[in-house]
Amino acid sequence: MSSKEEAAQWASRAPLGPGSKLEGRRVTEMSDFADFADTDALKNEGAWRAENGQE
């Protein structure tokens, strides 16, 4: 989602009962970690995503 307002619109459509709570979280992209691209963990993550059609 591109904004908090858009996230709130989607959340308002969730089929929740009285007293239920919904938590919205930002989903990160590989580009968010560009400064750390040379770490083994991110290289492994990138390989996993490519292997599983996630990129």
C-alpha cells in the first residue's frame, strides 16, 4: 500500500467482530536494505526470493 490512508481504507473492510483488533504493518522490500546488500543473510534472502518467484 502506498499510504496510511489506503491501509486504513483496506482495514475498514475487514470482517471483524465487536472488540476485535487489526494491526497493520509495513512490508519491507529488499531495496529497503540496500545499505546492507553485501551481508550473507540478505544474499540468502535474495536467492530464496528468486528461487520461489518472490522478486
